[in-house]
Amino acid sequence: MKFFQIAKRTVLFLVVNFLVMFTLVIILQLFGVQQRLRMDNGNYDTLLIFCCVLGMGGAFISLLLSRFMAKLLQGVQVVNPSSTDREEQWLVQTIYHLARSAGLSAMPEVGIYPSPEINAFATGPSESQALVAVSSGLLRTMRPEEIEGVLGHEITHIANGDMVTLTLIQGVVNTIAMFLGWVLALMLSQNSRNDGRRGGGSWFMQYMMQQLFQSVFMVLGFLVVAKFSRWREFRADAGGARLAGRDHMLSALRRLKVIHEEGADHAGPPNPSLQALQISGKSGGFLALLATHPPIEDRIARLERPVIG
């Protein structure tokens, strides 16, 4: 389960996107679409259009499923806005206040999921179908002003339309990865036929090569997705500071930093709750390129910069 505990907003979307893409490719294989896309004359226009439709379609299907999958995989229990529980009522009213301050057209669903990890996330295909969920561990561990900073961060993700932008970027990555994977596989298959290497397994080998090349390009494309994700986290921190107050946002980040440092003093594997917020991420090297969240120190330093003008 640690895989799903790392940067849930981005990872969950990518996992669903991969599963949707894989399913669509299998279905199209069963209907013999790949055989009809043999571009022996070098005209790849039809193939490019096909990959664009499939790549963008897979990304947007993932977006439409994002809220449902988050509830299913995280066990999120939606809070009734009329709940008489003091903690739940405070959470709902705080999120609604932040949402109104951000100018959202509709109030998001509010959810709590049982987990010791310190985490919160926002997801959904649009402002009117958004979900903000927090873990029970976060509610137990952080002070109200710190939670407000975290919630302001999540509301900013919704206000900025980050999930839609991520979907568009992922759709482009899907399209390029599929197109280049198919082109390379077709070129190698044609070279094999020109060399006289035919056989009953040629179609299967072409399919396997296409999947291999596509996977490689998808991994490379993830570098672009991760770069955007890190940038949007800085923007969400700035938005959280505007909505909840700069001191509250900084207090939340510093609190997370303290929790991380206390956890690092103990032997054993990293605390999954710290991995979930990516606050133990590398600040340099190749692993930093794969991180979906910036290091906590960089986020604090960015917010501590004096505001000019």
C-alpha cells in the first residue's frame, strides 16, 4: 500500500490513467485496430489522430473517475454538512469559508478517511464535483490553524484547476508515448520483413515492441508531469497563504518539517504519513526529478520570502 501513500493526488490519477489506457489498448487489440493501422506508405496522420483521441480520452476518463476512485481506495466517508459532531462541523465550515474566499462556484464535498498518516487531498473533475478529504491522523496531530493552512492549500488546487491542467498534460504525454511507440514498432517490423524475417509471431512481436517503447516514453513523460506537479505545489502553498493566512500556512509546513525530523531520528523505514506529503523527498539528484512534491525546506523558504509590492 505504500505506493498509494506517496503523493496521492498525482499518483492516484496516474495509476487510474495507466489502467484506463491499458484497458482501451486491449479492447482495441481485440477488435483488430492495430492491424488496420499499418502505415507501410509512411503516412502517419491517421495514426497520430488515433493516438491523440485515445491518449486524451484515457486521461479525461481518469479525471472523471478521480473522485470515485479516491473514495474507494481511501475509504473516504463524506461528511454531512448538517452533522452535529463538533469536529466535523468545524471542518465543513472551515472548508466552505475557504472555498467562498477562493471564489469557487460550488462548495466541495468534505470527507474524512481513517488513517494514521498526516495527509489531505483535493480531487475531482471540476469545481462543482470536487472533494476535499483529510485523514483522521491529520485531525489528531495538527492544531486548528495548521489544519486551516493545509485546507487552504487544497482549496487552491481546486480554484487553480490543477487536476484539469494535469489531465491535459497527461493526455499529451499519452499521445506522444503511444505515437512514438507505434512508429518505432512499425519501423522495426518493416525492417524485419524487408530482411526476410517473417513468421507467425511477427504481429505479437510488433505488439510487444510497441508496449515496450510506449512504456519507456511514458516514464520519460512522467518527468514532465512531475515538474508540473512540483510547480503547482508552490502555487498551492502561495494560495493557501492568501486564503488561510501566511502565518497559518507557514505554521503547517513547519509543523510537518518537525514531524519529519522527529521521525528521521528513529530507526526503521520512513513513516508512511511523511511519504504521503513528500516532505522527505530528495532536494537534488535524479530522484528529485521524479518527485511530485518539492522538499519541505524549499516550500518554507519560498513562503518566507518578503512580499514585494
